[in-house]
Amino acid sequence: MAGKLGKLAAGLVLGAALVVSAPAQADDHNSQRSGHPVRIAAYILHPIGVIIDTLIFKPAHWLGHREPFQTLFGHED
């Protein structure tokens, strides 16, 4: 029981040290960069690209690694 308590105490001390020593920092907001028309388009298009990647390209890549599609598309490991 004492061994478990010691490990728990050591874990709590280590966790507290990590939290205190590494404060989170946010990026500085730059209104000139965030208002640029290309950045505004990126705000809109990025989530769409992530969705397309997740729903279409990753499953297609997975499927292309399997036979008979691997031979059909000439994919080599």
C-alpha cells in the first residue's frame, strides 16, 4: 500500500511541476494578417479540405493498399 501511495505522490508532484513550468501561450493576434482576403478564404476552405481528406482520400489510400487494387493501381510498398 505504501508503494502505491508513494507512486501516486510522485506522479502528483511531477504533474504539478509540469503544469507550473510550462504555461500555455497563445499566438499574438495580428489584425492585418487575419483580415487578409486569402486568410479569410483559408478559414472557410480548411475545414472543407479536412473533411474531404478524412472522408475520401484516407479511405481511398487505405483501399489502394489492398489487393486487388494494389496491383491494379501499381502501388508498391
